[in-house]
Amino acid sequence: MSRQHIEFIHTSDMPWSKKDFNNFLEGIKYKILSIDNDTKEISVILKFPKGWKQKSNLNLLVDEEIYILSGSININNQELNEGCYSYLPANYPRKLFISDNGAEVLSFFSGKLSYTKKINKYNKNNFIKKISLFNDGWDNNYKGINSPEIASSGSKKKLLRTDKKNGDQTWIMGIIPSYQEKKVESHPVVQECFILNGEIEGNCGTMVKGSYFWRPRDILHGPYGTKTGCTILSRSKGGKLIVDYYDLDKPFDFNSTHQVVVPENLKKFSRKKIKKIKF
């Protein structure tokens, strides 16, 4: 994997690109969050206009992982609205692909976007039709996710997917208000996160709704804390999430220094947010 360390950017500050992202997604605006220069795997926010419809039946030749931020889309008469997750393996047939009301969708593509009109076999074992955080609720336990400090705080998680071959995971974490970590940590896998709601402070500054990061493996980070609580969509790449903890040099406080790690071309989207939620 050859993505640059991005920690972090505010996607709400990024402009929508109006140039067609790909013929498969004709007429859709987008924001590219990060891209692998070798594999062309890409993380992107897609903005579907009201009344959008795919003009012909095209099937992607790469996997697409979907989370609906707002609005709704319909794939093969399956409505996916805010808070819904789906995993569509390569060659999954899209006989119907529309958005009546418009939508903003967080999508993760497993390679360069290419497509075909041919009907090919797809891996049904990897297909996840729909998981709704709002309708299905949180998991009753922390099975599958190795994050003991957060687990012990009473925070919640929703495990969405664990890849049966390589162990890559996708999950949502609901962190309780006033949470403060007592350790710093690292992971032997890549971690990618998008803040769905609330705000959280860490060693790089304060992330708010719409903030995003891609962190390479073995990067020491934290501790984190949140006054408001927050909801975070996370992915691990390179295997299941494993947390290695280390003792703090000094106790956590809510006066984090804004010291982001981003490529030069993204610095204008990573400036410190002046307005914070106050109590």
C-alpha cells in the first residue's frame, strides 16, 4: 500500500469536483479523500443529485464498500438511506442504480474503477446487502474488535465486516461523552477513520464531523478524549485491528495542539477549526 499519511483533513472544507469521476458515475460530484498510487484503491465521498439514474447496466470490476452519510440510493430495489452500509463485490450486477432524493455517500473502491456490461460471477460470500446502524442498533458485545480501553468505558461498536481472507475490518464506534484515554497506542495495521458525528481531540488536534484520516501502520497516536461523544466509521487494512498500548508521559487534557500530518496539497483542508462546541 502506498498512500500518504493523512492525519487529518476536514472534508467539509473540500470543494466538490464537477468533472465526471468515471463513466460509471457520470453526473456525480465527488471529493477524493485518499488514493493508493500503486493499486488505485480510493476513498471518496460521492454526491448524487436528485433524480440520478445510471443510464445503462454497468457492473464494476472492483469491490465497493458503501456508507450513506445523507439521503438515499437504490440498488436493485434495495433502498440504502442514512446510516446504511453495504458491501458490493466485483461484478455484482446493478440492474437498477438510482437516487430519487439525492445522497452523499462514503465509498471505498478496491482498485481502479473499471466496468463491464457483461454478466460475470461475483463472490456471494462477500456480498453484504444492507446493515442499518439506526434500525439494527449497536452490537451487544465487543467480540471481533480488539479495543479494550474503549470497550471498558461503556462505548458501543457495530462490526460491519471482517474479510474472510485477509482479516480487514470495517466498524462503527460510538464513544461516550467525557471519555478520556489513559494510554497512547499503535496498530500493526493501517487505520482509516471518518468522523460521522461529534468531535474528538488527540495528539494531532481536534477532529469534528466530516474529519478524515488515513494512518499507516505502527504510528504512535493518542491519547484521545471527547467532551461531546462522537461516532466514527473505521477501517483496518492489512488485517484485523490490534491495539498495542503504551504508558502516558503526562495525563490527557482537552488542550490539544493542532499539528496535523498531511501532504502539501491538502494543508488548506486541515486548518484548525476555530468554533468548537463549548459547555
